[in-house]
Amino acid sequence: MEEKNITLIKQAWQVKTKRGKEIAFFIPGAKRYSNQFYTNSQESFVNISVTASACSCKCDHCGGKLLQTMVPATSSSQLMRVADNLHQMGSNGLLISGGANLKGQVPLLSMIDGIKYAKDLGLKVVVHTGLLNEETAKALKKAGVDRVLIDVIADESTIKSVYHLDMVPEDYALALQIAKDAELALAPHIVIGLHYGKIKGEYRALEMIKGVEPHALVLVVLTPQANTVMENVELPDISQVTDILAHTRIKFPHIPVNLGCARPYGLYKRELEKMAVDCGLDGIAYPDESTFPYVGKKGLTFTISEECCSLI
């Protein structure tokens, strides 16, 4: 590893030691998880798609494949039935997402009654909005959602070629500002390597996020999906990813910074999680089995939650 990386990692670790010696592991029920350290409940926190498997964008990295892993609820009444079932099973909450339209928005307005119903049942509700507008932001605030997630893309060529949207980075900056103005609890996401495995716009995205003072920040890494345009794309260079982890920790010393759900598997996953620990991140979703003893070697203790990591 380059000397520059080592210096950044040391600086990031110093930020972490000032924040405390604990790291949070998040293992929601959206994915089955079982090893010698922990086994989750698949009803504990569930991902919902308000568009079922439909998406107008068909982004190159996803192609709508991720929607197929979610529970469909395309009307408020259907969402209410899903919420009732989850409540009866003792669920902690749900993440509401869906396919985006050609404006980059997840159609949520028709779902507000269902969202409020889920909240009234005592469930925690996290909402992935896409490019948020004022009307939707105000409605979500009134419904009492716990977190709003916005994927922030700060490179125009990535927006157009990967997301197939006629938008610019300023549209994402505006969505962040709308969320802030509506006083929503914001947890922006950055997909590292979204531009076909290359680093392009991630540092500018951090600058955009810095201006809206989010409640938390989640970093994920491009994970090639089978039968998509990016199926065989080369994974982002782990040294460059580590650089972004360290920069983020240093740039945001007063808020939680997490390594989220999406990241490649195997050796890459294990090495990346070690780097996340070394860089002082506050939480890791679905940690590899090898990460549990590693945090102990670093002098950290850990907690486990079956909730979305944005709720840290």
C-alpha cells in the first residue's frame, strides 16, 4: 500500500479513537445471515419495492435485478397488509424503495398513507427516494419516516451512461438540499466505483454531502450483478476504495460513517472490511465472519443490530 494511503488511514483511525472504541454490525433480515457469531431473522427488517420489479432506468449496474429480491407493495393498501404481517411477526421495520422513473424519482406519493400506517404500528421506516422533490419531502416528513436515503452521483457522464438519466450533479445537490430543508433525517449513499468500476465523482459527492449536514453517511461498493451490462466489469481498485473510506472518515468526524450492504464477495469483501475497520468507520452491514475477531485485535468492541445501517 502506498505511503499516502497509510498516512490517511492513520489520520482516519485517530478520528475514530476520539469517537469511541465501538463498532456496530448491522444484519437486517433482508438477507439471510448465519455463522458462528450470529444468525438473523429474515423478518427483522424487510426491503419493499413500491414498483415491484418495474424500473424505467434499467441502470447498467443493476438492470432492475435488485428489485426482484424485494417484497412487492405497489399500493398503500398492499403496503398496509405487508406492514400488518411484519408487525405480527415482530419485525423492527422496513426499507421502502423501488424502481425510478425517467426523472430519477421513486414514486412514493401514492404510498404515503401506507408509510404512515407502518409508522403508526411502531415500525421503523427507511425510504430510498431517488431524486427527492419538495412535495414528496414534505409528505415523508409528515408521515414521520425515520431515514431518507439518496444515492449521490456527482459525475454527469455516470448519471447519463449508467443511470440513463438526463440529469446533472446539481440535481442531486438539490435533492439533498430539499431533504435538509424539510428537516428529514438524511443518510446519503455513495456507490464507489459506479462508473464501470472506476473512481469518478466520488470526492465531489462528498463535498456535496458535506453542505447538508446529514445524520449519517453510507458508503457502498459497486457489486457486479449477473445478466447486467456490468456483469464482468473489473472491481474498483481496493487501494482507491480505501482512500475514499479514509477521506470520508476524516471529512465527517462528527457523524456516523458506515460500510453499507452492497459490496463484492469473497477475498475482496474480507479485505475491504478490514480496511473499513482500519479507517475508523462506525458500522459495517453484513460483516464477514473474519471481521469479528479482527475488530477485537484492533481493541474495539462490537454491537449487533438487525436494522438498516442508516439508523445508526
